[in-house]
Amino acid sequence: QSAEAATPAQAEDSGPQADDRRLFALTNHLNEAHELLDARERLLLCRLNLRAAERARGAAAFVAAHENFRLGVERLPASAWQKYPKLAMELFLGQAECAYLTGHFDEAKQVLSLLYDSAPSPAERARAYYVAGLFYRHTGDTTSSAYALLDGLRELGVAVPRTPSAVTVLYELLRT
């Protein structure tokens, strides 16, 4: 059947929005039945939660995104950081970001603290510090925001003192 001859119901069931609705519906159903899934299926569910969370976050639906990131984290296997570090990182980082965006500040701090210890590389830890910088800026704590961002730079090999001396400040001003 051609696109011109499609009925309104058929047109509504196709395209990106329909794909998103199906993704969210499937993910929600599988989350409800997660205890019935085997290990391989639970890992697939973690990936589906990540996709659904990223789609929701992209649409600024932060409450839905937070829920999918959180459920994805809950369903990760205990060995996730060793076996699936990229998946674990994306789920935990997304959970931290959406937690602060939805007002769950204590949860955001807890997840960020875990990320500082568990992130698989300096670059990934720098990402966690970047999200921490955004979180602290969001809450109005500009000092903690600056310190988190400086810690992220340190992870990338850029050492910037937290409190530079007057001589350092003067030197940098003259250099520019």
C-alpha cells in the first residue's frame, strides 16, 4: 500500500513518534516483568532502558528519563563495571544527571560519588566531574561547581590550582 493510500490510523502507527511509543511501551512492560527474565534478557532490558532514557531526556522528559536510567542501573548485573563498563557508565551518568534535574539532589550526589570511584578511565571520571559541575551550578553552589570542573580537568592531565597565588594570577594576566 502506498503512503498516499495509508489510513490516518496507519499513518499514526508509523514514524519516529510511533517508534518511541513502542520503545517506551516495550521497556515498561519488560520492567514490570523483569523478575521473569534470564540474565541475557535482563542485560537487553538494561540497554532498552538506556535507549528509552536517552529518548526521554532528548525530549526534555526528565522524570521519565530519570526513571528509565534508574531502572537500567537497578537491573545491571553485579559484574557490570567489569563486563559492560560503557553501559554501566552511561546508565549511572544519566541517572545522576536526571536525578539533579528532577530535584533528587541526594541521589545525584550518591551516584556521582560512585562514579568517581567506578568510572573505567580518567576521561569517564572527567565526564562525571563535568556533570557534578553542572549539578552544583544548578543548585547555586558555584564554588563546588568550579572545584568539580577543576577535578575533571585534573583527570585529563590539566593541573589548575584551586587557589592560585597572587604571583600566578599576575603572571597569567601579563601573559595574555
